[in-house]
Amino acid sequence: MISRSRIRILIVCLSIAAVLLAAVAPAVSTAQSQQEYQPTTENLEARRWFQDARFGLFVHWGVYSVLGDGEWVMNNKKIPISEYEKLPPQFNPAQFDPAEWVALVKAAGMKYITITSKHHDGFAMFDSKISDWDIVDRTPYKKDVLKMLADECQKQGIKLFFYYSQLDWHHPDYFPRGRTGLTAGRAESGEWFKYIDYMDGQLKELLTNYGPIGGIWFDGMWDKPKADWRIEQTYKLIHSLQPAALVGSNHHLKPFAGEDFQMFEKDLPGHNTAGFNAESEVGELPLETCETINGAWGFNANDKRFKSAKDLIHYLVKAAGYNANFLLNVGPMPNGKIQPEFVDRLKQVGAWLEKNGETIYGTRGGPLTPRPWGVTTRKGNKVYLHVLNWPDPVLAMPKMPRKVKSVTLFKDGGKLDFYEHEKYGFFIRNPQGFADEYDTIVVVELAEK
């Protein structure tokens, strides 16, 4: 017979086990359900389109542009909400011309736009019906710029993605606070899942009122990495409303189930020169890297550190060699115009792509991993060597995956001498005097399989 003391111990142990099981079960259930995500046929086709596109425009635009000090000005200058709310009445982008913007995108050789629908300040650049903290209700402009842009993108055949900040320095229910926005002057209280409901509500607006959307570009999870962001439910909402829409998140981690592409902030995939991607792992999804033309994302009147057209073309080429898209940012001015230094560089990149786009669009990175001299892209039986630095008489590399039929210069079809060695690799003679100003492109045609 079991003693009463042992029975009491057994009951306590069973109670503890039940509590632990209850705590673990939701996490197990969530993990299992996330693993069950199966992208639709439309989604897979959209992923292929995304990889083929290779080049897009990033737009950081909001009421912060009034101050001309970047999109983080509210946090960096410790501006409380009471003062920050004085900005929308000063924001009147009367010179915003969506047709002009989209025409510039096409002239730059870009295939899509990703624009901030809501940044960390919580201000919506669209006509949100569940909040009046938006461009229609709070500014003298009174127009929905995202609707205007969406209509123009559909008219001109450019896909539109919406950046959406999960982080919010303005909303009272974004609580407990994360590591940023602590000087906004909000009450130290709030209901976290009420905020998540608000976020899902705005996403539903974006996915039902603006036509077909290319996808949602999330940012801000890094502010509270341990919080329950309820991403499974949010991702399901997006995919149910628009199955072809691609979901990505700038959380700087390995992709989670339910995501359709992976981005790298100010770095090529697998690199961490900017300090954002220390914990990031390159996954199996389509890839994208984003970078600025000067040093700022949002409009910064004093930032004159403009990258040259050559710098930007090299970044685009390297991104393609890493099998990634290049999302190049502009921060429009408060009047709605894109500053001339940005316009000039975008047009220069576009002029280069008009001649050389075949070696970028629709390609995949490889077959060789990036080298000190440059990168390779491939399409069908052709391998494009993008030689960014060729100081030696001979370019040496590992063997090609199949026998080489011919080697020519892309710009004029001129034949180049080459040599294949079973043991030592593949060699091409430097065509002296034929180096290109930006990128000497060599076409290696391989034999059929």
C-alpha cells in the first residue's frame, strides 16, 4: 500500500508536469503549425518573378522628412509625442507626382518599389480607418499617397511592396517598451495583444484597399526580440488575403516559417560589415540586400555622402552574384520631390542596365562563388563573368561545371583566348585595352548537358 505522503508527492509531481505541459504545448503547436506553411502556386510564381527582377527602389518617406534629419529623428533627438505631433500639420507634399516617381523607377531599370506605409514613429502614410494618426487625417495634404502610387504602379506595370514597422513609438499599447522610443513620453502601461490586433488591422487595410500587392516588408522585431509577435497569425492573414504577396522580415535572423524572402540590411548575404547581421544565416529563400545612396534612409538635408554611379553599379552586380536583389533607397523631400542627386544616379544606373541588363535580370548567382576580381551570374548555358578588378594578364578561376564552347566580350562579341586544364582550372587572357569603366563582362558559353 502506498503511504499518504507518497501520494501527496505524486499529486504534486503530476501537477507540476501538467503546468509544464500546458506551457510547452502552445509553443510546440505553434512550431508545428508554422512548419506546415506551404506556399501557394501563385506565391511560388511570385518568388520566381522576384528573383528575376533583381532591382527595386526603396522609399523612406514620412512626416520626419519635415525636419530633414532622417527617419530616426524622433528617437535620436528624444522628441516626445506631444512635440512630434506638431509635424503632420507642416507636412504638405504638394509636388508629389506618382507618375514621375514610377517613370524614374522605370528609367533606372527597376522592377518594383518598396515604400514605408508606417515607420517606427507609427505615422501611417495611407488612409487608415482604425487610426487618425495618418496622412489623410493629420496633414493639410489630405490625400492618400499610397493609393495614388498603387494606382500608378498598376498603370505602368511596376510591383508595389509595403514596408511596415512592427515597432511603434507612438501607439500607447506598444508595451512593455522595447529598447528604442523610450523618450516618447508614453504612459508605462498598455495591452500588447491589443497593439498586435491594431497592427493586423492596418495590414488588412493595406492588403484590401490598394489592389494586388507585391508583398510586405517588415521591420522592427529586433526592438523586442523575445516578445510574442504572433507572426504565425499575421503571416497567415497576409497569405489568406493575397496568396501571391511575399512576406519578409528584417529581423536579422534565419528566416521563420511563413516568410517568402530574406533581406540583409546594408550588407551582401553572409556579410556583416554594417553590424546588423551578426546572427543572420543565409536561408533557402529568395534574397535581397538594401542600401542607401548617401548615408541616410529618410531625407537628411545635411548628408552629402553620395555614392557614385560606379559604386551603385558595383553593388548591384555583386548582389546579383550573391543571388540577391538590390533594393536601393531614396528619402524624398517633404514637398514630395526626390532630390536631384538621387535622380541623377538612378538614371546613370538605368543607362548601364539598358546595355547590360541581360547579364543581371533573370539570372542566378554563380556558378562560381564571389572572387576578389568580381562575381558570376548565369542564365541557361551562359555564365557572365563580371570582372570589376582585372589587373593581371590572365584571369584564373576553378573549372566551369561543363566544357566551355566559347568566351567572348559581352559588349561587342569579341572572342577571347581561354584555356581549360583538368587539374588547374580555367584561364582567360586579359583583352588589353578593352576594360569597361564599370564592369568588364565576359560571356562564357557552356556545352549542352
